[in-house]
Amino acid sequence: MTAIDPVTFEVIRHRLLAITDEQGATLAAISGSTHVVEASDYNVGLYLPDGSVAAMGRTILSHSSSMAAITRSVIGDCADDPGINAGDMFIVNDPWKGTVHAQDVGVVAPIFYQGELLAWTGAMCHMVDVGGMTPGSFCIDATDSYQEGLQMPPTKLVDGGKVRTDVWNLVLAHTRMAATVNLDLRALIAANHTAIRAMTALADKYGAETVRAVMSSLIELSEKRLRNRLARLPDARLHSRAFLDNDGGLALSRENATYEVDLVLTKRGDSLHFDYSASSPQAKGYINCAFSGMMAGIAAALLPTLAYDAPWNEGLFKPVEVHCPEGLICNASRPAAVSGGALEAGWLVEMTAIECLSKLAACSDELIAEAQAVPAGGPDKFVLTGAGENGGRQTYVIMDCLATGGAAYAHRDGVWTQGQHNIERQKISNVEAVEMDSPLLYLWRGLVADSGGAGRTRGGMSMGAVYTVHGGRDVTALNSAHGWEVPNSTGIFGGYPGAQNTRTVIHDSDVRARLAAGQIPAVEELSGDRPVMRGRQGLYHLGDDDVLATVPQAGGGWGDPLERSLPALQADLDFGAVTPEAAVRVYHAVLDGEGRVDEAATLARREQLRDERRGWPADRPLPAQPQGARTRLHPLGDRLDVVEADDARWVACHCGVVLAPATEQWRRHAGMSVVHDVHALGHATRLDEGLELRLYACPGCGRLHTADVVRREAAHLDDIRLLDAEV
């Protein structure tokens, strides 16, 4: 390692990253799939001979650990029979062999140089359909994996440079979209060929040992950088719980329960321990994920939060330990249904990990700027099937649900239509492209006011859309979402949740008559039958006079909404990010006759509300306030601190009131108010009857410190506990 001069190291390091960029460009140029070219739902990478990630693409983060797992499965299953040789490539889409769900198809290839294994390369993308019960292969009615389409363990697809036609035909025989999948397979193979040629040229120039040494050094560099960062953070135990509000399309009232993904994250020294063992048992429906899906969620949270300035590779997983017994919703055992796992249990693994890692970062003055509220908690899938104007029956996956508002940070609002947190380079379709390819006509697409979670800084707005069928025959839609009756995009340190998924369908509307009259009607203006929608709606018919309107989840807010500055709130009103009604209801503004913020009246109203909060009941009285000098040890967010005084450690509000000894739950000493009307806090209108929102405020100043989503019978959430405070 020491023999490699720094210039050579940097040249090879950047060349490895450039190779992954070239792989991605090749894949996108050949595929043509909307998942690849619009959603960026793919990834590529380079791996050491043992499968360790050395360099990865910067597209969808959840595939980073998945591709390494696939490569290791190929090594373990195929080394002896059928053998791994130059010119071979292997296909995998088995969720128990590394993929997140069966729709994610990976192709990996060994790179031999002068007869020795130099490295591996791989490419993976989400394919529009791999068979199963439902077009698009999100099989919401499935009760086991056998109903969810083709699931291939490591299988040799290319043998010595020649495609195995029998395997190729087997894959295409299982999909409703053979032409699209055919191009996807060619794109994956081409991406690997791009890497093989480039890595061979790199080894020709610098030597195989030098290239391998740089790859290994990159892994060591990333591990060292993350461990050093962790070592500077206080030791802490953090807890986050997220809810899945139904189990799939089964619609079994007794079993269609609300499930939990429960994380206890412990940081000690330079390591992280993720414990998901308190999560719900695996469900009968398709919402589970296998172990690979859980690891994908952890990776998507960890990399941009604590490893934002390190090379993204295997070294970032070395300080990580994960505990989750098999048979739970986020580590389901075969043959559990898992086709929705990437967007269901696996998604909430990511959300809980982001919350815990952000709260850990918020215990550091150095890293608090990297902490964020919970981003959009999961999309409402929209898969359309039908015959368009050309007469051919097609399956279309509409990507508008990905245009979600980002979460708030301590120092800034969330970004409007940032996109999903786990997709680095995301795009969505142009309206014209969707209308050209599918039997849909847009009536409207744009930013949704009030969708971002309220707070001192608020979440970004999501993009909603309104569609009607145009020029189609026998059109069916599939919609399926969690976050329907549960706030998944929760706020942080007093911030409110962002919008939940919302969907409205109007059958037999008067939309065509209004369009013929020169009107583009708003949804609320249309007549017609409005059926009650469910989160897991499943397949339903859409006719020429039907309208579908959707609003996706949006990121949560940061901090007490009463502390949002009045100039910022006025700017929100001027732009339309916040409606006048929400400014009054959520931010407690007083508006004058012209609809502008009345500064004096608003400040008085807010002070009145703080005074009301001071009277909220608490489980326990405040402790006797320490009299000695106080030394600040750590922040707990940006409005609470751990301080030392009178030979003890305490949790104190910035107003000066000590809430509790640092060894106790401060929530027991704070004023609490319970809310069952989720609309009082934001855009959403539905809340699972078994849940409630608990608001906790300082009894001294009335500042809101947290808004928790919990089960009605649950104990207070103990979300941050600094372990050195227990000494």
C-alpha cells in the first residue's frame, strides 16, 4: 500500500468512479425503461474478488449493499458448479440471495486479468414486470413468494462470452413486458462489458496488484473516516418506531393490522449496532422484506447522513452490526411475500435509521447540520395496464409519486420536490412523455400547498397530479401505499409530520363535458361517484370519464412551528407553499383583512398558546433546579442540552429550565397534550384509530420539543439517551 504514491492513488480512485459513471451511462442508453431513465432505479459497481464493494454508482443507494450480497451469493453458489470463468455473467433476482425484491434484477461478472481474478463488476435495475399475480409484479394479494413471479438464484446467463439462450428465454417467458425486459437485460450486460474493458485497460497501465491495492485502500480509508467520525460523537442509545398501516391487498379486517418497524440504535466508541428485534413478526401480505432489504434500508440511511464525505464502499459497513432475528417483518423467512418489501418494510427500515442517525448527529455541534427530519415515508405505487391508441396492451409505471418534498434541517427548509431520499440522481417523466406512451391525460401537475411538515423550518412541498384516461381501452390501475392512516414522514425536535399519501378517484365524472366547454376543472368541482379508497387499493378499472388525483408524502418539519419566523411565514403565503387556512390552524398566525400576517396579533396569539402549554399536565413534577454553575456537555437537537451542575447531569431546555436528570426520560417531566385529529398538525386527514400524536412542551417556556406518533397504550418514547450520562 505504501508503495503507491498519492498521485497514482488519486488517479486510480477517480478512474474507478468514472468507470461506474460509464457503466451507468451505458445502462441508461440501452435500457429505455422508465425505471432506469426516469427514476434512476438502478446501480452499478466494482467489487473485490471476495465481493466487497470498492466503488459504486451514485443512483439508488439501496442497491449498494444488495449488489455486494448478490456477488457473494454467486461466489458461494457457483464457484464449484457451474464454475466461474472469464467471460461468464450471472443473473440473480432472488430476495434471499441479495436482491431487495424480485423486480430488482442483477447481473454480475468476474473480471479476469492474465488468468487471475482481478475484481467483480455488477449492474442492477428494477424491471417493470417479472411475472406474478399482478402487472408490475407488486403482488399486493400475495401470501407467499411463489405467487410473486420469477425469482432466480445465482444462474449463469452468459457462459464464456456466449449468452445462454435457454436462460434468456426463461426470463422473458415470465414477464408481461418482454420487449422492455429484453432491453434491460442487454443493458445490464453492456454495463458490465463497459467495466470489464475499462478495468482491463486500468490493469494494463498500472498493474493488477496496484489496482487491487487501491481498491482495498479505498475500503480502509472509508472505514477509518467513518470510525473517526463515530468516535467524536457521544455514546448514545436511540430509538425509533415506524408503522405500516396494513398488510397488503388481503383486506382481512382482523389481520389487516398496523405493523411496526422498531429500531434501537446503539453507538459505542467507533461502532454502530442496529437492533430491529422488536419489530413485528412477518405479515401474510407482501409488505415484508428479507435480510437484504433490511440492509439496503440501513445503507441508504447511513451513507448520506454520516458518510457524506467518504468514498461509498464496503468500509462503511465494517463499523456496523445488525441484529434482527429471522421471521420478522424486516427479516422475513422464505416463503414470505416480499414483492412490496423495497417500498414497505424496507422503506421504513430506512426511515427509522435516518431518524436515529439524525438524532445521533444532532448530539454534536459539529454534525447537527447533517441531521434532518424524516423524509418522504413511502410512495403510493401507480401501475397502469391497458391498450393505448396503438392497440398494444402495455404496463406503465407512473413515477410522479417520487417527486416528494425533502425533510427539514435545523438551518433550512426541506427542498421542494427533492425526490426520494434513497435515489441520488432521480428524475421523473415529462408530462408529454407520459401522455404519449400511456392512455393518460394530465389535468394538472404541480406543487401541493401545506404538504411539507410544519416547523421552525418546514418540509419541502411534494408534487401532486390529476389524471384522466384518454385514448385507452380496458384500462386498469393498481395503487398501493402505506402512510395512508399513519404519519410516516415524522418531524423532529418539535416539528410536525409531512403529508400522508392521499388519493381520490372519481368514476363517471363530467370531466369531458367540462373540457369540451373549455374548462380545466379542479378535482373538488367534478361531479361523479367518489368511492372510499384504501391504502392497498389493488386493481380497479378506469374509464374515459374517470379521474384520479394523488398527493404523495412529504418530508417532516424541524422545531416548534410557533418559532417559524413571521417573514418566512409571509413568504410561504406569498408563494403558496402554505395556505392561509393552514397558516392560522398550524402556525397560529393572525391574518389581517388583506390576508397578510398581522405581526403584533400573531406574536400575542403565539404567546397565549405557549402559556396554555405551560399548563399541560405532566407525569412527574420538575426536579429541584440545580443551583450551581452549569457546564454544557452535549446538545440534544438545537433546543435541549445535556448539562452538568451540582455534581450531576441533567437535560435542560434552552430557556434554562432543567427538565430531568440525564438518567431519566425527560418526557415524564414535560407537559403533554394528546392529539387524535392529525389534520390539526398538517395536511393529512386520516389517523389509524390505534394511534395518537403526543406533543411534549417545556413547562417553563412552552416550547414544543417533540411530536411523537405512538400507539395509544404505549409508554413514553425514550428516543435519545446519552450513555455517558448513566455513568
